[in-house]
Amino acid sequence: MPKYRVYLQTVASTTITVEAEDKEEAYELATSQPMPTICAQCSGWGGDQNLDLNDIWEGDDDINQAVEEVEG
């Protein structure tokens, strides 16, 4: 019987808390830090399924949607 490889997609997201003077600085600080990754075992490397995360993390183009003040 034939075997098939099926490509599927989903979305990964993260939040990073930083201290900053304003939303623009908060965005810059957050995006300049190392981003989350997954290890080879967690990715399913060498198994029947795998999980691949892109290395580019992007926020919303609208800074007011991308950055939320949590403490004043």
C-alpha cells in the first residue's frame, strides 16, 4: 500500500514581558531577545511525525495590538 507524507500547518505564539518607557521600546526589547525553540526530541525528529517552528517571530503591524501594558 502507498505511503503519503501530508503537510499541515498551525500557528505558534508567545508573550514576553519587558520593562520599558513606552510601547515602541517594549516591542524593540521583546523582539531583540532569544525566542522560544523546541528540542529535537520534542520536535519528533526521526519519528513518524515532526514539528518545525520557523525562526522568524513577528508581531502585529499595529503596535497597539502587538503590545499591551500590564502594569503602570
